[in-house]
Amino acid sequence: MTAFPPGFLWGAATSAYQVEGSPLADGAGPSIWHRFAHTPGRVVNGDTGDVACDHYRRWAEDVEWMRRLRLNAYRFSVSWARVLPEGKGRVNRAGLDFYSRLVDRLLERGIAPMVTLYHWDLPAALDDLGGWLDRDIAGWFGDYAELMYRTLGDRVALWATINEPWVIVDGGYLHGALAPGHKSAFEAPRAAHHLLLAHGAAVEALRAAPGPRSGGRVGIVINLEPKDSASEREEDLAATRRADAQFNRHYLDALFLGSYPAELGEVYGEGWPEFPEADFRRIGTPMDYLGINYYSRGLTENDPTAWPTRASTVHNPDAEYTALDWEIHPESLTRTLAWVRDRYTPLPLYVTENGAAFDEPATLPENARTLDDPRRVAYLHAHLNAVRAAIAQGVDVRGYFAWSLLDNFEWGHGYAKRFGLLHVDRESMRRTPKTSARFYRQVAISHGAVLDGPAPVEAELEALPG
């Protein structure tokens, strides 16, 4: 079997608003997600990130769990409003110190930090100024990136500018399901363009930041969902092309090809503007790697009622689905990694998120030592082998980050959907390893060799050491 390359990162990922809790503690400012979650009717059960996983206070315990799982990397995000309460100007030293302590402890435990600058939690003060609809946000984001690089750049080697621009735009500006909750085909393309401009500004800022460096490398994290037509009918094939342009090629074409897909004019109609040619030079500022988040594929058909793409995802009767109704299709991860290499770039790739939500209890008995989650074990086993298949095809994949380390605040779903390797009890905040955590530990220890056999059952997995 093809081996994973030397130095491959076995990591897990989280994001600030989803795990930290204490969103206004020690001088932090509110974010759009704090505002959105506290608006009645926006989140299932009225859940908020006020406590989340209490990682802001339990971070040292969580790093010890990473050590026990034998992870050698941890991807987390910085809360922009925790370090810059108004999004620009005044610096909150307590916020910077929190992330500095976290990075120091990770390095002490042999865990490489990958820092994401923006994972959806825009400072509310900047949203009041227009947020991602204001072109000036590229400069604000560049200044924030420079601050973080000056603070942590001597210890952090891997940086991601923005996480999943498609979700930010589709959920936040097109369909209103995510913060800040807008619904506009005129706003969505502009927000997308400004996100990409901000990415370019952050790459420039990180390149130019003064002070000591640790060989810092910078990239962006794009979520990809390959679109397959549900039939050979021309209307379904055309719908698949529109969906693929809006979901996948919108961002990658701009980053690597210097333009937007032609189909976006058809998708957004009169809402699609013209953009200055010079903007694409900034958007395409050379970066060092690309992060890819993969969860599912989209089996697509024409749907005139689906706004604005006129394309819908349909069920595959032969497939298995997660609790979020996402098709489990590991072979599409291999295909996606190879497609990015062939169409766009030979840059190193990281699978920066991959995982699945399954129905699990909110609380466990106090004496529980594990939670058996065989479906997640099987999911991880299949998708890690899909990564290995891409490596066998010559794709330069350097790491894999399971989503997520912890059962966390899953945005509009609140705490109803659980992705974690570690179960988080909603009453006590107690962390309990699932069998998927034990399996992933064996993957990391064996550098992937355990994947050569079938997915193990609970009885075959070693208990975690104390």
C-alpha cells in the first residue's frame, strides 16, 4: 500500500466561536455570530456560543487530550473580535495572550499549530460599517493579519487566511441561514469578491510582516463538493455546471486562473457585477499551500424553484447519509484532490476538515469511559484511504485534520449535531473519548499503517492511556 509521506500531519480542527465560549470575556468584543445566535429563531433550541465547549477556560485540558490522541497538529481559529474588539484600532492584549499561551502549550507537547485567521465570526463593529459588503474590509483584514503574524509568527509555521468563503457567502449573504443573515443575489457576489480581496491582502501582510519568522507558510481553506449530474438529460447537466460554478469554481478560478466562471452571470443575473481586472492580481497573490475541506458530493438535478442556481441536490438511493443528510462518498475526496492538482495548482494540499455528524446523546453516565461510534470509525477509515489513494496518484497531500476535536456549537444546528472525536457532555463539559478517537490515535501512531486492514470494531481498539 502507498505510504503517507514523512512529516505528514495527523491533526484535528476546531473554530473559535464553536468551541471557546466566553465570547465577551476579558475585553473581547461581540461578533456577528454572537449577535446572530442571540436573535430568537436563528439557532435550533435557542443555542448560543456563550459556553460552547468552554475551551477558553479548558484549553490546557484540551491540549492534553490532543497529546493523548498522539496528534502532531491542531488547526484552530482566532476570534478577530477577541483581539481587536472593534475589528480595527484598539488591541485587546488579553485576547492575544490567550492565543499565545495556547500556541506555547501546543509546541511544548509537540503539536504544530495551524492558525486560521477568519472562521466566520466577523467583529460586529465591522458589520455595522458594512462588513464584507464594504471594499475597505480588505485593508482591515490585512491589518488584523499583520497583528497576528507579529504576535505569533515566531512560533506558528502554518497560516490560513479565510475558512470556506462559499459558506460565508451562501449562508450569510444569499440564503440568510448564517450570520449576518442577509438574502440578496446582489450582495452575495460582492461579499465573495471582498473575501477574496481580503485573502490577498492578508497574504501580502504576512509576507511583509517584520520580526522573527518560523518559516511561515500561508494559504486559504476552500470547501469543495464535487457535483455529479443525476441524469444525462441536458437540463440536469446544465444545472450541474451552474452548481459547480457557484460552489467550487467561483473561488478557485479567481485564485488560480484570474477570472470568474462564466456561469456565474447566469446564476446571479443582474446581480452579477463587473470587477476591476487589477483586483485579480491581488486575489492571486502567490500562496504556499491550499487547504481543502471535504464532506460530501452533490448529486444534482435541474430545479427551477431553487434560487438562484436552479439546481438541487437529490438523494442517492444506494448511498449512506450522515445526520446532516450528507451523502457519504469517500471516492469523491480522491477525485477532488486530483482535480485541484490537475486544473489549478501543484501546490501542497492539506485536507483541513473532514468528518461526519451522527446522532449521539447530549449527556453520558458519569462513569462512562467511552462512546462507541462505529459509523464515524468507518467514515474516517474510508476517507483516510481516499487521501492515500490521491497520494498514490501523485497528489502532494501533506496533512489531514479531522473535524472535529470536540462536539461543538454547530452553527444554526446549535448543539444538536455532533462531529467530535471527543464527546462533550452539555451539563458537565466532561470530555469522553469516542471509539473514533481511539481509532484515529492508532492511525497517527502507525502513520496510517492501520488503514491497510478493514475498519476495526470497538473491541479491537486500545483504550487511551491516562
